[in-house]
Amino acid sequence: MIGRLRGILIEKLAPEILIECNGIGYEVTMPMTSIYALPELEQEAIIYTHFVVREDAQLLYGFANKIERKLFRLLIKVNGVGPKLGLAILSGMSADQFVSCVIHDDLSTIVKIPGVGKKTAERLLIEMRDKLKDWQGEIQTPATDAMPIMANVGNALVSEAKGDAINALVSLGYNANQADKAVKAIYKEGMTSEDLIRDSLKSML
């Protein structure tokens, strides 16, 4: 079981990153809330991981802290919630926001997450309520303003940032039209792909 990685951040192509540890590059899929908290490329990063072995793949999921990983592990135990949907939930809202939604029976916010229908949202509220009732106060939310701002150097970078943001939103469960419309609606000059993803997710919740 791989539980933690400490190494140099080589690539960020949301929702995946590449981190090099002792000469080995690990491809890790992360929720956007954790990606926002990562340092700049070529700097050292520490991520907590959850390793999944399937017949057709070995998948590594990463998180900024143990609290997010613990919540992810609880989420994927809920009937009908797999790793992909768990990532979508933790990308659409922070851990403390999700806990608040469960404690306050906020069904309307949870159903706005792609892939979460009304029945799944109701199941989440029911099954997670007892598990999360003591969580408020211990949540540690990654800082969403910690990402470096990359200078905009022409139309090529603008196009790349928009394309990366749209691809990331699609991988999180939004359809291409939704993703394209959301990104175009919030785009401002100088925004990075991570800025676009974060603000697009906020606009759709």
C-alpha cells in the first residue's frame, strides 16, 4: 500500500499530476481542492495517497492532507459512489463544505455536482450523517489561493489554459458543452487553467 509520496512536482495536468520520488515518476489523480494547494512545478510536494488495484488498472489517488483522504475513503464506501465520483465531489467543494452540507441536509447543493443525482445525494446525506457528525472543527481545508499565477504570454497560452480547464471539467463528469460554456463565461485575461477550473466549478454550484 502506498500511503504517502514526497518528491518533486514535475507536471500538473488537472486532475492528474506527476511527482518524482527517488527517480520514479508517479502519476496521481487528485481532486481540484488538493491540486490548488500544490506548490509550483519543480518544487517539493507531499501528498497522501489511496491506492486502488483493479483487474485492468492500478490507480493512485492523492490528497493534500489526511482529512481529505479520510473523507474520500468514506465516500467510496457509499453505495453508488466510486473513486471518480468521490473526486468530483471533492473537486466541487472543500471537505468542510461537504461536511456542512451533510450536517445541514443541504440536498440542493450536493445534486449540483456532476454525476450526483437526487437518489445518490439522498443516500450520501443518510449514510454520511453519523460518520461526519463529529468532524466540524477538525477539518483542514487546503488553501485555494496558494496556487502560483502564471503570466499570460499571448493567445497560445490563453487557448491552452482554456483547453486544459475544459478537459479537466469533462474528466470530472461535466459534459463538453457545460464545461466550454462555464469556462468562457468566467474567463478573464491572465487566468491560468487552475484559476479557470476553480471559478468554473464555483459558478456551477
